[in-house]
Amino acid sequence: MRSVLQEQARSPVVPPKAWNALDVQELRAEFPLLMRWVRGRPLAYLDNAATTQKPAVVLDALERYYGTSNANVHRGVHLLGEEATAAFELARHKVQRFLQAREPGEIVFVKGATEAINLVAQGLTRQGWFRQGDEIVLSAMEHHANIVPWQRVRDDTGARLRVVPLLDDGTLDLDAYERMVGPRTRLVAVTHASNVLGTINPIRRMVEVAREAGARVMVDGAQAAQHEPVDVQELGCDYYAFSGHKVYGPMGIGVLYGRADRLDELPPLLLGGEMIRTVTFESTTFADAPYRFEGGTPNVGGAVALGAAIDYVLGLGLEAIGAWEQSLLAYGLTQLTRIPGVRVFGQAPRRAPVISFVLEGVHAHDLGTILDAAGVAVRAGHHCCQPLMARLGVPATVRASFAMYNTTEEIDRLAAAVDSARQVFA
Ligand SMILES: *Cc1c(COP(=O)(O)O)cnc(C)c1O
């Protein structure tokens, strides 16, 4: 068995792009879980905004890491420790390229987007970035992961939270945003793409506005990085977070990007081993970024497998993936809106392949259960966006979310099951 590092090194960081449409049937065969049947039918997995399924190359990378090179990193004097460390750092390089960061040191491995946002929120608080009366600007479409950490900052510092309102088409009210951002604004925390409406926010423009006011910008990229190329330098944001498991990688690994100068001044969240330079009982000096933020044994296998997922995605080409997903989105919108009583939320011109809807007279959870019985996996609920649900005036929606491996046949099954639910309940 080749070692994990040999195998990783064999795959180029940015492989040649496979342009043209994806061969979806061929691609599906690379995802073992998609072969499953559920409730007596072939699985139609349309819950990709919650988590994506994993291709064999990712599962293999995980197994190869644990089967050949597993050791603790950054301290082994032995060969395995060297291999594990090199594999971990190679994965960091892959993420750097994936996000177009300037240097690998700007990439911090964390558990997921949630931890990344908490790390920034707690770090900025400790750094003294927020004072009484300062303002943190959020948007009406944020996931709880990009709301709750800022409420703690508010409670700890006396900063105020302000919320950019939503227009009826599911886009942010950018005029209101421009009026809201001013000298008191210290931070803008905004999602790149909404996990409910799909809306892709104009991050670059929002960053420019924030920058002019001297505010920092934290971008929640959990619904964007799997659908379109992300260039953090072009976006100009200070911090960017995403979760490996939504980009075809494993759970328990995610990324915080921070501009080098921002990370240099940010205090760590987790204190302990791996993140120190020297320790006495009197005092401790911390290691440099990114290691300062990776206290404790990191998820090395997860990082290596995330590197394999990134190779896989870049090998297919995010443009090709995005184009296919957009055609699924258009097809899904057509099929669902034809059904009487279906109401779809959001019509942003630029959106991720996510459709949130309700069926008149049927509770979202009941509809989700009916779809499950038909072998169609969707999410039903508030999608960790209770404030957005309140704005939309519904307690819950059903959400179908697409990935590279979905097909129009699966969408037909979704639409047929929704239509039969309508007939039963009508
Ligand atoms: C999934 C998601 C998160 C949280 O990601 P975790 O992997 O659960 O940490 C945050 N924001 C958005 C928009 C999401 O979709």
C-alpha cells in the first residue's frame, strides 16, 4: 500500500479541468452511498445542503491515512510522525489553493464552520475589538451558527447587533446595508449563500462598504465553496469559513481562512498542546498562526480526506459542477412551481442549488415524511434559520438541495411525491 503522502503527492493540487458536462451516471458510481435503497426504493438524496455524500477517493484517503501513516503530528521524531505531518500540511496547501489564499499559514483547520465562527467571535472579543456601543452587522438570512456567537459577543462587550433586512425576492436590502454600515460598525458577519433561499450575496461589494467604514468582514461560506470557485483575495474578506462535510469531505473537519495580519493578532480559542511555543507554570508563549489555533491533536485524517475531496472537486471543475447544479435548480423550480399549492421562497437572480418550499395545507414535516416514504431525502424544518422563518412567515419549509451527482429523474420523483401528497390532502 502506498503511503498517504505518496498517494496525495501523486494527485496534482489543481488537476486539469474536465470541461463539458459531467457524466453524472459515471460520477454517481463513485459514491458508494448513492447505491443504497431506502424504504424499498432507490435513494434520491436531495439533502445536500445538510451534508454531502462522499466519493470513494475520499473514503480511500481516510482509510489509507489510518492504514499507513497514522501518527500524531508536529512532534514525531519517527517516520510516521513525519509522514502524518507532511500529509496534514499538504492538505493545508490544497485548501489554500482552493480558496486562493495568499499562503498556507492563512488556513486553520477546525471542526467546521461553526467552530470557525466561534473562534473569530471569541478571539475578537478577547482582542478588545468591540467596545460598548460598537455595532456588528448581520443579515436576516444567517444560519444560527452566524448569529448565536455574535449574541455572546454582544453580551460580553456591550456591542449592538444590527440586521440587514431581506427584500421580498430573497435578496438582501443593500441600500439598507449601506445606510447601516458606519463609523460604529466593527464587523459585518454575512453568509456567502443562504442555506434556505439559495441567495448568493454580493460579498465583494459588501466588503467594500465595510472596508470604507473600517469594519472587518466574516463570511460564512458553508453553502458556497461546494458550488462555485471562491477567491478570498478577490472577495477581500478578513475571515472565511466552510465545513468539509458539505464539500464531499468528512465530518469533523472544516476551515477558517484568516488574512495573515488578522490571524497574527487574534488570540486562540483552545489552549493546550500543539499550540504553544514554551510553557512554564508561570506563563506560556503561543505558537504562530495557524498552529496557535489548532490546540490539541487535530483531525489529521479528516484534513487529508478533505484534501482528497478538494482534488476531486477541482478535477471535475467547479465551473462544470456549478453549471450542472444550476440546470438541476432550474429544472426543479419548473417542476415544483407547476404543482398547485406549492410556494417557493426566494427568487434571487444568483442562487445556490437550494429550493425551499411549502405545500398549502400540509405541514412541512408531514411532507418531509411523505417524501421519505417515497425514497426522497429532503430536509424539513427551520434549517437553523429561525429568524429567517419568522421573516418568511412560516414555521418551517421543505428544502430540496442539489449536488453534482443529482439527476433530473430524482427531481421528477420529488415532484411526483409532492403532487401525490397534494392529491391526498386536497
Ligand atoms: C451548515 C451550515 C453552517 C454550520 O456548519 P457546521 O458544519 O454545522 O459547522 C453554517 N452556516 C451555514 C450557512 C450552513 O449551511
